[in-house]
Amino acid sequence: MVTVKFFAQVRELAGVESLQAPLPQPATVDALRNQLMQQSPALNEALQGNVLMAHNQSLCDGNTVIAEQDEVAFFPPVTGG
């Protein structure tokens, strides 16, 4: 299982703060994201478009390989002013 965390607007749209997900095949962040988007309309809406991703608390891209017990987080792009 992989721990998935959602932050800010992504969390609001997903309707959950975190969840446990089975490790997808292939085991990448993009595959996990696609797996989650198929689970519910809320997760689909939360994860579509421009979403930042982190693997074990480090920013990553969708090609990052993940393993059992890892943590993946999704959050909206950060804007400054």
C-alpha cells in the first residue's frame, strides 16, 4: 500500500485528507494518479490538470518510481504575489 495525501484545494475537491492505495503497475506516480482518478468523480476532479506531486516529501514528476510503504502527495501549484 501507498499513503496518499492531499493538500489545499486538491484536498477540498477530493473530500479526504489522505488514503491508502494499492501499489499500481507500473509503479509510478502517474500510474497512481491515474488509478486514483478512476476511483471516484471527486478524485478525478481533484487530480486532473496542473497538480504538483511529491514522493516521500520531495517534489517529483509523474515518472518517479514508487514502492510499498511510500508516501505520495498531491497539491495545487504554489503562486506568489
